[in-house]
Amino acid sequence: LVADLEAQGRLRSGDRGDLSAVALIVNALSVQPEIDMAPLDPATVVMDMTYRPLETAFLKAARDRGLTGVDGLAMLIAQAQPSFRAFFGLEPPSIDVRRLALAHLGEGS
């Protein structure tokens, strides 16, 4: 996927050059990246796949800059729904999974 998107000029991986035109930054590292949020376009979305702590320094820096920040819990929950369907052949129960997960993790709402 990365090779295909790079060939189309739609993705730059590993390049820490000019980030002013970047639409999405995803942290999939086990450590916090050192990215200067200042040059990012206000419409940039920043996602950190980490969900503990929910508000990482990376996400806080993005949100302090006014950017949309998406925590890893959103991804974890989104992945769980099709997995539930695949494993059990049923629709997931209609419950507030995020609220339950936050309570379990000891995080605020």
C-alpha cells in the first residue's frame, strides 16, 4: 500500500521535510515522534495508535495546535466490530464500548 501510494505521489513516508501539505500523520511507533506541529495545515488530522495513555504528548501537541487528534482507542474499537461479526456471526451489541473501555483503562471520558 505504501509503495502504491508513494508512486501516486499521495504519500511520503520517512520524509521529515516540508509538512505543510500533509493531511494525515499516524504514529504507529512505540515511542512518541518528534514532529513540529507548527507548519501543519489546520485541517491536518493526527492519529496516535497508542491508547494508554489515551492523551499522549503527541496528541496533546496536535490538539493544542488546534488539529484534530484521534486516539488509538478509536481504532481498537473500530477493529473490534468486524472481528466480533467474523468470530460470532452476529452484530456487536449496541453498547457504548468507548465508555466501558475508558472506565476499564481508568481514563476520563
